[in-house]
Amino acid sequence: MCLVHNVFIRTLNCIYLRAPNVKLETDISDFATFIHAFVFALHEHHRTEEKFAFPWLEELNPEVKKYMDKNVEQH
């Protein structure tokens, strides 16, 4: 999980650092596609966590009910 989140952090850093240098129209289009791909990947990552990972983790500890709700809320 840490590695996946590191990829997202590095991608955000890339977007933040490169955005001021994107000036040509073709570069803007390519950069927008890059950002769209990042947003899509982040959304799918969170959807998958909420649909599969969090319920699975709750099954591992049945004594504590809905302890992953805070993670879903933060997403």
C-alpha cells in the first residue's frame, strides 16, 4: 500500500512542478491527458480499497464493527 501511495505522491509532485512550464498547446493537451490519467487511477484506487480491501480487513477482526468507516469517510 505504501508503494502505491508513493506513486500518487510522486505524480502530484510532478504535476505541481511541471505545470508552470507547460505552455505550448500540444503540451497542454498532453499534460491534461496525464492529469486525467492520474485522477482516474486515484479514483479507481480508492474505489477498490472501499469495495474490497476495507471489507476484507473488517472480516479479519469481527469483534470491532465498522472500524474502517473512518477510512471510507476520509476518501
